[in-house]
Amino acid sequence: MKHITSRHINYPAEAVALGNFDGLHRGHQELIRTAKESGNATVFSFFPPPSSVVGGAPVKAIMTSEEKAFLLEKMGVEHFIEYPFDEEIADMSPENFVRDILARQLCCKTVVVGEDYRFGQRGRGDCELLRTLGGELGFELKVIPHIMDGESKISSTRVREAVAEMKFEAAASLMGRPYFVMGEVVRGNMLGRSMGIPTANIAPPEYKFLPPSGVYRSDVRLGDQTLLGMTNVGTRPTVTKDTEIIVETHILDFNGDIYGQTITAEFRQWIRPESKFQNIDELRAQIMRDIASVRNS
């Protein structure tokens, strides 16, 4: 799969799925499946998300660009476009977006959107306009109705709410996969190793949406292996005054050197909130109790 992050995207796209695709939930998957049925699939979104450029506080992303790209490649997408978004693009009329980007740059034959897709300046573009312009410019529009979960439509907002409430089974039902954090293992202060409880540290980007600070049971994907883990999200108040949030995972019954490798921590169950202890001995004793809880969960 080719991951494109520039505005130079001149290639013929057979089928383009348009959307934000945050979380790649089951609704997004239906758009992508339909695009693949129509030809070589391109997924088109903006980065940074428009909400971070125009109006209101930016919404943190369920998935980083790297996490999206990883999954989209597994899903058989040919091209993943994260078109650079700024105030100039925010002011682009919906007609110009369709003519200049979809028709002229991508030469698309099929466009796939959800039924509430909006685009262009102040969100003036909708499915009706896309269908009209498609007739003029020679592409077919396919509109996917909402995918429901119970009586409510599946949405990125619902996924965020589930993760924020630590309802990971609900989040997994909406996404069709567990909520996860993926990244390269970086070196920390080695405190865990000195206590005999080594951790694999990931430093997610600031825009990544994380669950509340705390300790969680996790499944760890390392290459082809799936291992039992315990993941802490937080600032480690016992050992540092830093405010940077990190994700650190102790992989049970594992002591390999995995610095520089990419791991995925899939969140399964909340164990306890993050706490500040009086000293390292108290911290280690609590971690050992946490490990026992993870084994028994």
C-alpha cells in the first residue's frame, strides 16, 4: 500500500472512499469493502483533521496515522491519502474539491461515502451535490447507509465514549477489533527492569486518544506472537514529575530485548487507577498484586 501525505496525487483511482475514518470502525469498513468491490481502493482523508484547524477544540484521534496505515494495508487498500489540510483547503468550495481533486487529480471512476458525508467550505457539500457532479464528471457515487449497533448508528464518537468509560468490549464491538495503541518500543528510565519488572514503553503522539490514566490488562502483539500484558497509561507520579503521558507495558513471562521493535497493546480490562506511592518498594508491591490480578482476570 502507498501512503500519500502530499498534495501531489496524480494517479488514476478506480474507487475512492471519502471520510475521516477515525477508528476504522465497522461503518468505515463497509465503505472500504464497497470501494474494493468497485476496483482498486483508495482511502482519502485529511490530516490534520479539519476540527483541529477550523472551529472549536481539536478532537483527539482514536488511531494515529501509522495505526490507520497498518490496518488499511491489511484490509487490501491500494492507496491511503492523508491530504494536507489547512485554512486554504478549508475555504475550498465543494465544487472545486470535486473538480480539482477527485476528478482532475484522481480521475476517479467510483466514489463511496456515508450517507451523512459533508465536505467543502463550511460543509456545504453533500451526497446530492456529489451525485450531480459525478454525472457531469463521469464518476459513479455509492452512498452507504448508517451501520447500526442496536438502535444507534456506529460512530467514532461512540467509540471514544466507550474507551473513555473503559468499556473495551463495547469499543471492540463497534470497531470490529479491540481498541489498541501501537508504536515503537523506546528506552525509558529502566526503573521497571531494575525492579525485575521490565516494561516496553511507547510514546504516542499528543493527538492520540487514550483511555483514562490507569493500569489495564492487555494483549500484546509482537510479530506473530500474542502475549499477556499489563499496560499502564499515565505520568508515573511515583518516579517523575513529568506531565507527559506514556504507555508502558509489562509483558508477562517475557524478557526479550525488543527496543526499536513495534508492538501493539490491545486493551481488555481496567485493573486500577494510576496512583502515587510513598516509595519504590510500595510501588513494586502494588505492581506484583496487579500482575496477579491480570493473571486471574
